[in-house]
Amino acid sequence: MPKMPLDGLKVADFGWVLVGPLTTKILASYGAEVIKLEGKTRADVCRTQGPFKLGEDTGLDKSYRFLWTNTGKLSATINLAHPKGIEIAKKFIAWADVVVDNYAGGAMERMGLGYENLKKVKRDIIMLSTSMQGQTGPHASHPGYGMQLTALSGFDSITGWPDQGPVELGFYTDFIAPHINIIAILAALDYKERSGNGQYIDISQYEAGVHFLAPLILDYAVNDRVAGRMGNSCENAAPHGVYRCLGQDRWCALAVFTDEEWQGFCKAIGRPTWTNDNRFSTLLGRKENEDELNPLVESWTIHNSAEDIMLRLQEAGVGAGIAQTAEDLLERDPHLEHRKFFWELPHPAVGTYHAMRPYFTLSKASFEMRRAPLIGEHNDYAYRHVLGMSDEEIAQLVIDGVIE
């Protein structure tokens, strides 16, 4: 196996649910040794959430959500509610270069595992805490999930139809913060290499999400205009939307921004008579008559497959893409197949499962895809080899309920 860029990096992973695990998943893929620290009585929430394979028992090792978000990691069980559990956690931290948590703000501090305490354990430790709203401020201690943050960050207020209420986007912000987390960790590692000093990284998932609404915030600051819900419309394009296609629940998104693109669109669909209507000859005209234009566009798309529409319009220079389902992505997308995006991994609890590789590749370094761990699967390695404990010490920790 070629050397990977993060070979030798050691990570104590206190992450759970999505943001923490998705951050350390990338580190593990590129060579870091990541030990996921969790307990059986307070396991990663994703271990208990589906999807599970139909007809199978649930348990703590069969959640496909967990299996996807924790590839490449090792698992050691530790009861952080036990006083000795905190002592053992500090031993793992003394071993690590990086500590990652995404608990509610202040949670690590309350357990005695805040950054100031960790510096006493290891002076140059890098700690990343990626909580809902950061570690300071009036709302720092608020726990929650991505669906609260999409509302708080402003995404829900602009999602939906103009005559209806906001649409909840789910865990969208959970997929923003990990990208920023990785960059921050790499920057801290670079700083440590140059200075010999560690770093505390306080990342607010809330603030990371707000960055994505910068144009709308600027529009309000400059023009005192509050953005509203526009459905599938766009101020600078028409037609613009997701149109029904041939088949059961098949759709294609398309966007025509310029008059040149409009001419390419008209040619691609065979120039039906309505495309010659003067109301549609300019972008301004198409926007003013959008309610009449959209049904005409769909009168063409409804008789053609989404795949054919996408290819035909792309060849004409018009942005178009199938509204793909999970089945499309896994079974039918030739581009993802070509790039080997999905990996089939063996797993003792579920047989095999598909996991997504890192979303970026490096031309001069490789990555590795390894299955997610069973809970506590690597206890022997973690306690015996990483911490150097004897059989008697490990047995006593099991008796005391520290190792679950």
C-alpha cells in the first residue's frame, strides 16, 4: 500500500451522529489512525438509527448510516459517565495528536475534558470542537440536530413555494461543517509543525451554514430586501425548474439563463410552434410570462425520458440534470461508476455494504476504504497496545464498568 498523506496521525474521536464522524472519516481514509471512543450504554446515536436491512435485528452493529459514516476507524468502548472513564479518556488523549468532538457546547468541559485540561495532559494537543453554535455566547450550550440548524441558519425560510410555508431541509448543515473541520485541522497541524504548539478549534455549525446565505444577507444589507421562497424559480433564468418526464415519478431539472441558451434549447427540442412566440424571445419576456412557459416546457418533457432530456440539452449547451433517486445513484449513474465512488465493503454483521469514498482524490497520494468497526472491536488493541495496559488492569476496568 503506498504511503498515505496522514500516515502516523493519531486521532481520539469523541464524535457521534454525523458531523464528528464525517470529519474523522476523511482523516481515516487518508491514513490517520482514528480510535472512536464510545460506550455501549451511550453509543453513537447512528448505531441505533436506520436504515437497517429489512427483516434483520437492529443491535449496535447493523445501522447502514453508522457503517457509512465511520469507515476506516477503530472502536474502543469507554464509559465516560464513570470517573475512571475520564482518566482513561485522558490516556487516549495523551496518545493522540488530534481530539475531535461534536457534543453540545461545554459538554467536554463539564466532563473535565476541556482544552485547558487537555493541554495539561499533552501540551501540543490539537482539539476540534464542532458544536451547534460554538463554545461561547448565550446559546452555546444548546443541543440539537441539523433540522434545527437549517431553520436557524435561514435555509428553511427560502425553501418552498411562495404561497406556502417553509420546507424543512433536514440535516443539510451536517454536510457543511465537516468540510470546514478538515481544513481547520490541517491548518492546525501545519501550525504545529512550524511552531511546536497545539491549537483549540471552535467551529460553530450554525455559523458555517450562515456563510452559504452570504448573497442574500448582502442583498438585505445593501437593499433592505428580505429574500423569500421562490419555489423552483430563479431571478436570472427561464425556463428554470424541475419538470416531469416520461415514466413513474421521473423528473429533470433544467436552467436556461441566456437568449443563446434559449435558442439551443429550442433547437434541441425540435422547435415546436410555441417556441416562436415573441413573449419568449428574450429572458425578460420569458420571466414575465413564466407561468405560461412552464406548462409548455413540461408538455415536451412529459413525453421524453429524463436521461434523454438531460443528454440532449447538455449537448445543446443547456444546463440539465436528472432528479436522481438513491437507486439511480447506486445502480445507474455511469459517471459515479467510472470514478469508483461507491465501494462495496465486507462486514461481519451485515455481509457487505456500500460506502462512499472521500469526495476528493489526490494526484500524488492514495486513500484507503476499510469497513466501519463493530462496537468495541478493537478494545484489545486500544487498551493493550495503545495504552500499554496489562491483562489484570484491563480485567479490572471491565469489572468496574469502565470498559463496556
